[in-house]
Amino acid sequence: MKYRHRLFYYKNPYDTQSDNAFLNAAKENFIYQYTHCKEYGRIADGLGITADTLQTIDDIPRLPCLPTLLFKRHRLKSAPTLIRATSSGTSGNFSEIGFDIGGLLCALRMSCKIAQKRRLISLIPCHYIVMGYKPHRGNRTAVTKTALCATFLAPAINRRYILKYKNGAYSPDFEGIISALKKLDNSVFPVRFMGFPAYTFFLMKMMDEQNIHIRLKKGSKIMLGGGWKQFYAEQADKASFYRLAEKVFGIEDKDIVEFFGAVEHPILYCDCPNHHFHVPVYSRVVIRDGTTLNPVPEGTVGLVNLITPMVSATPILSVMTDDLGVLHSGSQCGCGIPTPYLEIIGRVAPTEIKTCAAGAAEALKEASK
Amino acid sequence: MILYRGKIFDSAEQDRILAEMEPYINRTLSEKTLPAEKVIDAIARLGKEIAAGTHDTLLATLQADDPRRYKLLAAAMLSRENLELKLKTELYGTTSPDSPPAIQVKMMSLGVIFHIAAGNMDGLPAFSLAEGLLTGNINILKLPQADNGISLEIISRLIALEPALKDYIFVFDTPSSDVRAMQRMAELADGICVWGGEAAVKAVRSLAPTGAKLIEWGHKLGFCYIADPGNPECLTSELSLLAEHIAETKQLLCSSCQTIFLNTEEEADLLKFCETFLPLLEAASAKHHSGTIGERAYLTLMRHTEYLEELIGQSHNAAGEYRGTGCRLIVRSDSELELSPMMCSVLVKRLPEDQIVSVLRRKKGLLQTAGLICAPEKRDAFTELFARCGVTRITTAGNMSAYFNGEAHDGEYALRRYVRMVDIEV
């Protein structure tokens, strides 16, 4: 995996000259998957794709593109894995992705580069408020692992979690977090929030309604990741989120950082100061037409296909998420990062398509357990 | 949300309400009766309101491609004529006019019916409830997870039109994982009506108290049979209607066409058929494509996933595949009736007429609708043959999922399952 190594050791994570390195690493990964994962091999054969198909960077969209749904239904693997992480689906409906040691080292290297670029690495100790799950033996979700990882970007004085595991289930403890935050008013150490935007937003709304406004130490940050989960209806527009953060905590817009990622595409997307997700060298994004799956030009809405050669243990080289998005030209942003940026605008069909009687059947499987 | 005594309550009050229900139900059973006429009147008024457009805003929230079609269907199903016809055809003759003088056989409601509704058709839970009401039963309805609120609104309106119904309707949106609540509802019931597959039915059996009557409406399969496929061009108009049916239902209903059978031994006939049929299906699919890009993309993703699964599996004896925009025809060399990948992905197989019985009998518990494309002079013979195999509905290809006033359901008159006979010595 020498080409993967080269790609992940790029100095500038937003270098625009990485096409060749990316193509070589993708080709290397394709050959590995083709020879090590029989299901992947069959798919490639069925689609008539071989390593020779990949001649230039423009051939990247021709890689077999595996929907996340396929990973939810089949456990595909190409090598023994070091750790496994799952998406946060319920009732057995989740992807399980295995990582190899080489892939994890790449991930570490990538995270450092990206975090450095956004000035998230600091030696000043801080208090962490994790607006997500407290790690627990039974919880293997990637979102829990990444939230924990984020608490190592600066030394931790302590970590408080909003979702605590009690009596076999997680429940949010807003009151506990609010009383902890009150004690941190005017603390000499900064506070870092990490976790679900929805919980963070609710917390701020609750505090605002109760007229609790505190001033956190300069350098405090709000880091958001893991998506808006089941709270789409309450989805705050970003501007009101930033206003509230300033009002309730005194945290400015520039100190609010959002991450985007998926267990099936474990590349750390971190927003720029203008809050756009620029595509790093480790990843390529193809937006595909919702009916024909053909690639569409920049500026057009379609299905988001994410490509990375980071992992060899699972064939996640090219995956199709169930997100809808648009790719914009980097020059439209104005932050100075030249690579295109990805805007996620929603999910495919918000409710599950209902099949004959499947609603009752599915639900009752639960009951019969 | 819970609908109880005609009012909406928050789900948090579930335990309190469940605890109160038994004495309340007992009081209703001992003191009140629900005349069918009152129910018909209320439902017919609701049907008229729907037809007149009073509930258009509600219908507009449906994910259906064409809410107008739902409106027409609802108006027809809920009409006084249909309801009266239903009562008459389904319950007539259940008591013998020639009872011996010493005993009188009286038809009574079962008592309490617990409906565990499916979510594959908007408004279906409400219709299941209506059948329970027509037979005078008290109804506990557990909404499917996929219910989008329309059932609750329709039912609330029905109670507003006829307040007497409030003692006969309880609606819960309890998730099925809440076994304790499900068990409690089952305990209160004389009959449990379940829509769903084997897993659902099995789970309900484990919940049901001894002696409770299980009213199962299981998974069924529909198919189309083309009796004279030698010349597919001649069939174009019927094939267009079949394509419309497939695109419109997206093959999600029990009556939807999953497999198209051709009366032939030759694989070449299947391929020839696909060449004729694919453009028709493509056109129908374009006409019925889902409104939003999100829904379209979802269907595309499903189809793409199914396609890759087939490449992985290689278990299927795929003889060919015709991919069109928004649809797919999968040619197989076997003759089994099976569920297609749905979403406009249809299986095409050969089934020579002398093998019909042996093939269909292998799926006897699952047979529902056969759409028959056939010369008029042969139609009766094929219809008879399918009926003998266990098929319960035989229609033209375009009408496979159409609703006919007075029709039975999966081989039975639904209302008969919601009543019992009481013998009374005179």
C-alpha cells in the first residue's frame, strides 16, 4: 500500500495537485479489494471494471460504487481487521466496517493534518462537554469513537457526557450538563463541546429560556459532528445556531467547527472558517443523478458518492451514501482553500418506503425477541 | 399519540389509559350497542367530505404519486352503497333462515378487536378499523410505525361526525417493541387482527391470550400470466396497462405483479417479450416517477443495491437483464413464482400451461392476484385453472390492484371473521 501511504502523507491536505497520487492509490486499493474480497470481485466482474479501466482521474467515477445499504445487509471484508466500527442504525440495520492497522495510521495522520489546519490542536488543557454517548462496552458506533478521539486534541481536565448509559439504555441529562457549565462560568480554562448539533442546539435553547448566560474562557470551542439525527424537523439554520452560541456561551462563529463523516467513508471532513466542507486530498466526491446514477456537473443536486483508498480491510473504496448533496467550486467559498466543497442538503426519501405489510412484520420482529 | 374517549392524549399517558380501559370496555359491552346504520352513516359522511375536497390538505401530505386517485378510491370505498353492499354480501346467509324452532342463532360482534395494522397503504389502518366498527366491535388499533398521522386524523374526524363511536375506538401509536403494552392490549381482545408476514403472525400468536381468535392477513404474491406470448406486439395495449399497474404500485402491494409468466418453453420468447415490454415500462415509470428527487434517488439506490446483490450472489439463474431508466426486467430460466426486488424491477419467467398447477401449488399459501392476458375465448378456461390452484383474485392485467365494490379479501369475507354466532334456546 505504498501509494496510499504517499497520499496520506501529503503536506497540504487541500493540495490541488494530488490527482495522480489519488489515482494510483485508488488503483492499488481496487486491485487489493478485487483479489481479497470475493463479493467485490464479482461486482467488478459483473460491471466489467478492471484495473485497466482506471487510466486517468476522470475514470474514478467508474469504480464500482457500493451503496451504504449494501454494507448494512452484508458484512463485506477483505482482510482481518484491527477494530470494527458501526453506523448508528437501530434494530440490526447498521453497517459494520473493519479497519486495518495501515488504514488507522492513515486516519491518525489525516486527523492531525486537518485538525492542525483548523487550529484545533492545542496544549492548553480544557474541560470537555461531550454532547453524545459516554463510551460503553456495548456501544461500537463510530460516532462515539470519533467524539472520544476529539477530546484528545487538547489535554482534557475532565470529560462530561450528556448521554449516559443507565439500566440498559442511553438517556440525555441536560440538567446535569447545565449545572456543570454554570460552574465553568469565568473558569480560567477553556471549554470544548463535541457532539451532536441537535443536542447542542437544545442545550443552548434551554439555557437561553432559563436565562442562563455564561462567559466561557476565550479559545473555547464548539465542535459538531454526527449529524442532526432524528431532529430534522427542529433543524436550526446555522445562523441562529451561531447567534445562540455567542449569546449563551460567548463563543464566536469562528470557534464553531463542524465535522462530517460516515463510518463507510471515514475521512475527516472539517468545515473551513466559512463553514464549508472542502474535499481533502484523501477523498473524491462524485455527485450522481438520482435516476441514472451518471455523474452530474458541479452545482447540481444528486446522490453523494464518496471515494477514498484509506481502508484496505473493507471494500469501501467507493461508497454511495443516502445523502443528497451538491459539489461547489472551491473558488466560490472565498476562504482560500482551492478544492471543491461539498454541501449536504438532505437525505433520500425521509421515511422508509413502505412495502406490503412489512411495517407490521418488521416492528413485530422486535416484539417477538 | 393516543386516541381515547374521542380525545387525543400524549403517548406518555399510555400506562394510565391502559389501566383504565378494562372497566370502560366492560361498561360499553354491557350497556351499549353500536347499530351498523350509525357506522355507515358516519363513514359515508366522511367519504362525502373527502370527495368534496374538505380534507384535501390532509391528503396532500400523502406520499402517493397521485392523491387524486386516493381520493376517488376513498370516496368509492366509503360510499353508503359500498358499505351496505359489503354488509349484505359478507354477512348475508350467516344465520340460517331455517333454524330449528328450538334454537335461535344470533349473530353478534366478537366483542373487542385488537388491530395490528400494516403501513403499506395510506389509510389502510383506518379501513381495518371501519370493518371492525361495521360489525359492532370495540376496536383497539395499534398504528404502524410508518403511519404518517393520516389515520389518526381520519379517525378523529369520524368520531366528530358520530360521537357515539368514541366508546368503540382506541388508537395507540405504541411501538411494537413495547411488549408489555402490546400484551395488555391483546389481553383485552376477543380477536386479534394482524396484517403482516410470518414474523408478525408468529409474534402475535405469542402475545395472544388463550382462546383469542387470530385474524391473519398475511403476505401474498401477485403475478401476471400471458397466455399467448408468441406475438407480443399484438398485446401492446394490455401490456401498457400492465406497465402502468407496475409503475403505479411500485410492486409494493400484495396484489402487485411480481413475476410475469409467459406460456412458453422458449427462452427466446422471454427475450423478445422484454424488448417489447421494456419501453412500455420505462414510459410508465417516467409517468409515475416519484415527485421529489429524494424519493427518486431512494428508489434508484434500492435498485442499484439489488443489482449489486445479484452480482454478488450469483445464486439466481439469471438468463438476462434489461435495464431501463427507472425500471428493470430480469429474465430467469426457472418457473417459480417469487417476490421481485420491487420498485419497478420485474421478474420474467416461462410457465407453459401444462405446468401451471404444479408450479403454483408450490406457493399455495401465498397466492393472491393473477392478472391474465389472454384471448377472450380462452379466458374462462385459464380463470378456472388459476382458481383451482388457489389463486383468490383473477383480473385483467391493468386492474390487478384495483378495488371492486363487494370483493372478498384473500379468499374470505372480512366481516365474517369479525362476528360470532350465539345459539339461544327459544
